[in-house]
Amino acid sequence: MDIVAENLAVCQICSPMDFRLTPEQESFRAEARSWLRANVPSAERGTGPLPSLDTPEGFEAHRAWERRMFEERWSVVSWPRSYGGRGAGLVEWLVFEEEYWDAGGPARVGQNGIFLLGPAMMAFGTEEQRNRFLPAMASGEEIWCQGWSEPGAGSDLASIRSVARPGDPEGTWVLNGLKTWCSRGAFADWLFGLFRTDPSAERHRGLTYFLVPLDAPGITVRPIAQLDGEPGFAEVFFDEVEVPASQVLGSVGRGWEVAMATAGSERGLSLRSPGRFLAAARRLVALYEQVALCDPARAERCADAVARAWIEAEAYRLATFATAARVLDGATVGPEASLSKLAWSGADLAVHEAAIGLLGSSAELLGSDGTPDGWLGGFLFALAGPIYAGTNEIQRNVVAERVLGLPRG
Amino acid sequence: MRAAFDRDQEDFAGQFRSFCEKECPPSAVRAAWTSEVGFSRERWGKLAELGVLGIGVPEELGGIGRGEVELAALLEVAGWAAVPEPVLETMAMAVPLLRECASGPGARVAREWLALIAAGEAVVTVGPEPAWASGATGSQLTTVLPGADMVLVAGSNGVVAVPSEACGIVARRALDGTRRLAEVTFDPAAATVLAGPDEALASLGKLADQAACGSAALLVGLSSRLLGMAVEHAGERRQFGRQIGSFQAVKHKLSDVALRIELARPAVWYAAWQLANQGAEASQAASVAKALAAEAATAAASASLQVHGAIGYTAEHDLHLWMKRSWALASWWGDAAHHRSRVLQSLIARTE
């Protein structure tokens, strides 16, 4: 967890188990809560909910919200102050996330940047790159999309065929190929992803990590509608796209290493913190109580699924605090991040499936704007969880081989 | 916030694990099956010497005076080794109950027995009063009989201590040969009242939570051993010219078990910490822990059996020693569904 590198120096192994927050952490929570309660877009104040972030107007409304948070240093609390953060520790970050989702905060349109690329850039970027990209990422001025998958490379990411060849002048690169399922690709400003720079090398080597503006000549973006009907991802075509050396992240030929750091963040706790699922699980219990009043028989049939889903979310919260303790003791999160991904994707699905069960035949109804909102929208989103960030089948292989030590093959 | 053991807690658990490797190998578990009382009085004495039995007994009574967090660390190890001695009954249930009673009408008796437990001279079990039992445990049977020296009978009428020789015992054999269950009757004249009906109510709630948390800790240990056995077997056994652990069907089955264990363990820690600190969420956390650990253990048992194949289906292989304990403890003092329902009730009560 690179975002917390500055906290690693404190070895806590001599302090006893304690699930309470420190007074400082409690006051951080109170400050976050009061700001979020006053500022999160809400129907009561006439400022929300924001339209879907996968529509042009919704994307810009979410970008403006990122900007608002950035102005008061709430958009990237765990980042150093010099990039717009608060230098908050890992536990504070988890607390902030609990408050954010509990307050009904909108989806983070900048998440590819702030949660995935940001940590990788802090670990592998040059100082110039960090200064150039991180503040603009934190403020929402530049929203990033991912460029991992290709038509022939999904779970088997190392089989990508998009290429980068040395350009003229020396040090520049020319990109060709096709990236797909690029989340936020329809409206984003920049793309990060892997391109093959040495076709003769072994497939995990010879890959380089590039940062590319989506308005560069030679790029064509074709939005793709997702299950909810909105263009949440896109295909991005590269036709002789020129990229300067300053837009290579990490060393040439070492892109796999950088990508795996990003993937670790995506699978592990930085992308999907427990707060999001806890808030959904709490809403699920409230829904259960409503249904119990008007249709007790249905509520009774769903009771075990509701309890099971809430418990899964709570278990992920506690397991994440256990991971955080290990990190603060100096451990790094390696293949165990795959366990986190299995946990949160499972919990999210369990919560939303239970809600759909409680709603019965009214679950299929669209919202007033004709799109799936509320529980139905959440359910559709949860269905993606076991697929993106490396399918859960791949995560189970990683757990089996690299956590349990079962033979490869 | 620190969701991890400190160095002392880890060291003590490590020492206990070394002890178990030496003093309680699978052959010892197997020997307990055919022994008279289902466990070894000799090893009980050694557990006291190591300080394990006195972990929750106050220092002035010869114990170590630590709480549920340390207890949970030890019980996970006990589960890992399938220790046949009644650590759940005595350490996780009788000791906290006696501690509760150490200031009530039965203070003298309670303190006397706490000291005997820490010294390794007494085995104490807890039997639920039948009327109360059906709600709390689903069973009206008591374990560790006739091997226990004393039975604490807990129910809505209070908590009483009855020497086991004063009990009428109808033994019932269980699938796990170390679990000696019995129907118990006793003459009230032979019983010492430790807590009256008024004080007992609070104690009873805590007893159910302690039993849930303690059995959950044991189940996490049992699960991790079951998983370890399966991983070992899958790395050795070859079919179709390859190790069976290289097959994805086997990998995914065992990864799912690993995930369940990794989620259950911190839940046990949280429940133990809540109990140790009389937290407002103690009951709910104990039920979360038991719901997760019970399902982890039953999943570990069936996955491990399947991965072992026919050899795992034999009584000759050690697998069944862990499997049968897991099945029993998964439903003892409430199964996963019972505890999930308890969690939902407490969540609803909180919003009202």
C-alpha cells in the first residue's frame, strides 16, 4: 500500500488489540462527518442526487463534486499535502470512506486516477510526473480511464497486442492498437495502460506503462453502453499516436510491475473500502424493516439473506482493519489482495441480491428518469464486481497458488 | 485502532502451539476417543502448568488474569490441534461464569473453583437448564460427563453448582468420540446457589455470548487445520500424471475455504475484544463470529473431505477427527442460522 508509505515507520506490534479509534481519529471522523453532511449533494438541499456519471451532464456534475471536495482537501485524504491531500493514515482513510458512503456520497468519477493510478505514480513516477499529474487528478480537472483489456486479452492481461514503437525524435513513442472495456473511457481526459514495446521478449516483459491524453491525434473513442444502458466504458483505438518520453510511467519494459501495483490497489482495499458496503448493508436492513411492515411473509423469506449480506459486509470491515494492522506493522499486501477482492465483490452482490429479493416484482422498475437507479442500479453495478479488476476465477487461482502454495498449472 | 494481537499474545499462542505439536499429536486425539472420559487428566495438568487453563482466572486465585482476546488466541490453537480436553466448557464458559458469580451469594465457592481450575485440579462443565436451553443452545445435553468434577447449571432460575457425583447422568455417545454428552438430573439439595434469578439473567446472556465466541475461535482453528491437510494432500496426490492441487476445480474449492477463514478470524477477534471490554456490540459480534466460523468450518470439512477422496472417508485417516469436531461445534450453542437471526434482531432493535 504505497499511499500509506509514510506511516510504515511506526511499528505498533507492542500495542494491544484495540478496536477503538484514538481521540485524534475520532475528531477526524467528526470533522469529516460534519463537512460531508453539509456538502454531499442531496435531495433535501436541492443539490442532488447527481445524474448518472455515465452521461455527459452527470460526468461533469461528478467532476464538479470532485473539485468541491478537493478545495477543502477531502478528495484524497491519504495523499501528501503537497498533492492536495491531508497526509492521513490508513485508518483515517478507512474512517473517511465510512463517513463518505454513510453520508450518501456520489460515486467517485475520479476513482481510476485517485485510487489506482495515483498510488502507482507515487511509487514509480518521477517527481516531475507526480507534480504534473497528481494535483490535477485529485481535483477532477483530469479524469482518467483504464487501458488494460483488449479484445484478445482480458483475464490473460499479459497477452496484450497493442504496441508502442520508438518514434522520432528519439525517446518518443508511437502507439498502435485497440483497448476495450475502458471504464469512464467515454468522457475521460486521459488513459493509462500497457503497450508492448518489445515484441520479442517473454510476454510479461517487454511491456511499458503509458499515460495518454484522449484528445491526442490518432485516438478514436467509441463509447459502449453497459447493462444499465449508459456508456460506462469505451473502446479506444490508437492509430499512430505520438507520445513523449515524459508519459512513460516507470521504466521501459517494466510496465508489468507497475501494472501489478495498480492491480493490487484495485483488488485490495484502496479501490473498494468497506465503508461503501457497510452503508449499503445498513440501507438493506432499513429496507427489510419497511418490507416487514407491508409484507411480513416476504420479509420473513428474505430475513436470512439480509442477515447474511450484512454479516458479509461487517466481516469485510473487520478483515480490512486486520489487513491495515499488518500494513502498519510493516507488512506489504501481496496476493492477499485477491482475498479482499473476493470478499468485497461477494458482499456487494449479497447485499444487492437480498435487496432485489425484498423488492420482489417491483425490483424491475426503472427510476423516474428512465434509468435503473437505487437498488436496481446498484445490483447491476454489483454484477460487474466479480468480473472487473481480474475475474474472481483468476483471484481464486492467485489465492490457491500464491497464498496457499498449491502447484501451478 | 489495532485489529491484531500484540507480541505477548502472539508469543503465548506460539508456545501453546508448540506444546500441542508435542503433547497433542493426532495419535493423542485418537487415544482420547477410546479413553474413559474422552480426554486426558494428565494433559489437563500440563495445560495448567503452561498457564493455559488459568488464562482468564484472576491472578490472586493463581491465574494469569487476562481476558477474552488472549482466550480467543489460545482457543484457535486448541481447535487447530483438536485438543480433546474441555477447553471450551471450562475456559470459555465456566471461568467467565464463575468470575461473574465471584461477588454474589456463592462467592466463596466460585473463587474456590476458579483456583482449582487454574491449578489444573478441576474440570468444570456448564449445563443449560432445559427450559432455557432450547432457545440458547438448541440442545438440552451437557458435555464432559462423567469426566467433569462439577457442573454449573445455568438457567432463568439462577446459576447453581452441582458436584458431578451428585448428578444423575444418562450418557449419550456422540459421533466425535471425545464429546461425552449426557442428560443430567440433580437434587437441588446438593446444589450450591451461585447466582439467584435476578443476577442470573445478565450472566446467562453473557454465557451464550462467551460460548458463541469461544466455539467460533475453536472452529477457526479447526478450519485452518482442515484446509492445511487438504492443501498438503493436494500437493502430494497425483492423478492423470499431475498433482491434483494443480487442477482449477480443486484450487477454487480451497480458495473459497481460505476466504471464509480469513473473514471469520478477525470477526472472532472483534467479538473477543467486545466481550473483554463489555462493549455494547458484544452479543451481536459474538453472533457474527459464530455465524462466520460455523460456515467456514463446515465448508472446510466438506472441501477437505472431497479433496482427500476415499482416504478421507476412512476412520484410519486423521481427517475425521477434525471434521467431526467441526460438525459438532458448528451447531453447539447455536448454529449459523440461529446466530444470523440473532444479528438481524439486534440490528433492528438498534434502529428502533
